[in-house]
Amino acid sequence: MAIPIRNVLIVLVLLAVLFVTFSIHNNNTLISPKSFATPSVDSPPLPDSTPEIPHTTLHVPPERANATFAILCRNSDIDGVIQSVRSIEDRFNRNHGYPYVFLNEEAFDDEFKRRVSVLSSAQMEFGLIPHDHWYAPSWIDEQKAAAARQKMEEDQVIYGGSLSYRNMCRFNSGFFFRHPLLQKYRYYWRVEPWVHFHCDISSDPFLFMQNNNKSYGFTISMYEFQSTIVTLWDTVKEFARANPKTIHPDNALAFVSDDGGSNFNMCHFWSNFEIADMDFWRGETYMSFFEFLDRAGGFYYERWGDAPVHSIAASLFLPRSSIHFFEEIGYEHPPYTHCPVDKQRWLDGRCSCNPENSFDYDGYSCLRRWDSL
Ligand SMILES: Nc1nc2c(ncn2[C@@H]2O[C@H](COP(=O)(O)OP(=O)(O)OP(=O)(O)O)[C@@H](O)[C@H]2O)c(=O)[nH]1
Ligand SMILES: *[C@@H]1O[C@H](CO)[C@@H](O)[C@H](O)[C@H]1NC(C)=O
Ligand SMILES: *[C@@H]1O[C@H](CO)[C@@H](O)[C@H](O)[C@H]1NC(C)=O
Ligand SMILES: *[C@@H]1O[C@H](CO)[C@@H](O)[C@H](O)[C@H]1NC(C)=O
Ligand SMILES: [Mg+2]
């Protein structure tokens, strides 16, 4: 029995209308992983960016948050960056297609861009850091700073003699979230060279942050070296005295101080992993806090790290409920690993780390303190 041609036509037209409607309303989030690809702003075209037309079902990929990966690195970090990006792609991002922003105070070379771009069809942008966001500000006395570096080098403080490390710590403390390439995003996930993600990440941490009003997420915490932050806490107290309204009534002060704020206990979130809300850093409170610290000069006269700076700010200015421990994210930045200890989580995540080696309750970890808040 012949099907009337009119009916066939009607069905075809309906299908076409449906498909077009779908494409328009779901632009950017349509179907195959390839469709995540948006043209890289400053990179060679990807080897295969032909969009695939689905032939059977429409797999609608999960909704995405307003978020990006942020990777500060040098051209010479290429091997470590490739390893880290592969790791995050395999365990998470191949199912999501979140974009990447790479930042450097020197231009990324073509080799770097070519070798990184091939790793994912997600959008990748390569940015140059403005001069004033990286190098010491005018009020820093270079002689005094050089003497401090020499002294810390002699005292064998880790990175104590390094100027570039100080530029990096100050940049990560107060500038990365103002970079034009990051301006369009709210949440970032900081990734460093040579890190590992040890478990499948099946629920989207960015969406978790967005949907649960979280501002700062961590996996590992530990103690800072006292010699790098000798006057940091005094400077923080000065700021707090001058700006008492900035301290949140339901803060996490007890994470960073054991005596109600008189002294810093050195606990901080290890900032080589961070999933956080840049609007918190961009806000008036954190910006005035950073300016205050920057004027004090400790990024250069000592060696203040972005980890204690971020951690102290999060602990004082946020409600503690806005800070989140990502237990399910198996993460390693040598020499330390956080591995999910919950058996089911470890199984479900097909984790490649050993829970017995998890840093969580190591003597040098601050997680116990976090738990007891
Ligand atoms: N562009 C640029 N990136 C840097 C520089 N120094 C450090 N970084 C990046 O800043 C981050 C932190 O630097 P690391 O050298 O990893 O410092 P760390 O994590 O304290 O120490 P290790 O990883 O143990 O060496 C990494 O993402 C580096 O790639 C620099 O001079 N220029
Ligand atoms: C879909 O997005 C691309 C780039 O993201 C744009 O060029 C195109 O016009 C958009 N199409 C529709 C139908 O909105
Ligand atoms: C994403 O967040 C940034 C920073 O809050 C904001 O400026 C931008 O408009 C947001 N984009 C979208 C699509 O919501
Ligand atoms: C969301 O978090 C911010 C700070 O992180 C806090 O000030 C605000 O009260 C929270 N909002 C809700 C609805 O919980
Ligand atoms: Mg590192």
C-alpha cells in the first residue's frame, strides 16, 4: 500500500522545522562533542572541525555554567600543560566542552598553541598579561626587594630568591580575574602544569558552584611557611580594623586563626587547585583588601603567596557555607594528592589514586580544622 506523498512531505517538513528550532534554541550546546568547538581566537584552525550532523538521536549535552579553565604558564611549561589538559579532558571536560584561557607575561609561541589546541575541541584562547599586571608596582623599592630576596635565598626559603615567583603570586592574588579574556566569565577552575585528576568527575563542579551559591572550592589545604608571610597577618588585621564591615558575621575565621584572630595559624587552601567565583575577587571588598596588601609591599619584601591571600580573604569575607571542599575530585599536584576516601565514590569515579595516600588527614593538612568548623 502506497503512503500518500503528501503525508511524507508533511512529516519531512515537520522534522526540518523541529531540527532548525532546536538548533537555534540550543546553539552552542548542540549534539556531538565536536559542536563544542568554537573558533579559537588566536590559534591555528583545528585539524577536524567539520560539524557532525547527528543521524539517529539528539544527545543534548549538559547545560554549562558561565565558566572556564584558567591556566597561567610559560612556553617552557608545554609538557606539563599538555599532561594536565589531557587529564582534565579525560576525566571531565570531554563531556562538557568548557573553554580554556591560557595566560602568560610573554606571548605564547605557535608551537605551544599548536600542541595545546590539538588536545580538545573546546575553545582555547591565549592571552598576554599587561605589563603592569605582572611586574612590581612603582612604589616597590627594588633595592630593598633585592636584599629581601638574597636574605631568603640564604635562608633557603623555597622560591625565596625568585622575582618571577613573586610576580606570579601577586598576579594570581590580584590580577588574573581582570584579564580581558577572563572578564566574560564568572567561575574559573585553576589548572597548573603537571597536575592529575584521578577520578571521573561525573557531576559538573561549575554548575554545583553556580546552583549552590558557592564562591570558593578546594581539594587540599595545608600550612604555609612562616618565613614567607612574616607581616601578612598584621597587615590583614590593620585592614580589618579600618574596614570592620567587610568581615562576614558567619565567617570561617577559625580555619585561619586558633585564637579569634590574634594570630594566623598558617592554614590555607592550596591554590594550585581552585574552583571559584571571580565576581568575589572583583568585588569591592576583595579589591580594596588586595590594594591594601599590595601597598604594604609584602609580595616583594617578603614572599606572600596567592594561597594564603585568597584563603584569608575567603575565610574572613565569605560566609563559611560559601566555601566548598570537593571531596569527590581526586587531585594531585606533586607531591600531594587528595583521593576520595569514601569507598563508593572511589569506585564510581574509577579513581587511579590510592585513598591510603590521601593528604586529607596528614599531619601537615588543615582539613581536620576545616571539618571542625
Ligand atoms: N607565565 C608565567 N607563569 C608562571 C611563572 N612562574 C610560575 N608560573 C605559573 O604559575 C603557576 C604556579 O607556579 P609553580 O612553579 O607551579 O609554583 P608552585 O606550584 O608553587 O611550585 P611547584 O609546582 O612545586 O614548582 C603555574 O601554573 C606556573 O606555570 C612565570 O614566570 N611566568
Ligand atoms: C550559533 O553560534 C555561532 C557562533 O557561536 C554563530 O555564528 C551563529 O550565527 C549562531 N547561530 C544561530 C542560529 O544562532
Ligand atoms: C558571565 O559572568 C560574567 C561575570 O559575572 C558576566 O559579565 C557575563 O555577562 C556572564 N555571561 C553570561 C552569558 O551570563
Ligand atoms: C550567596 O553567597 C554570598 C556570598 O558568597 C552571600 O553574601 C549571600 O548571602 C548568599 N545568598 C544566598 C541566597 O544564600
Ligand atoms: Mg605548581
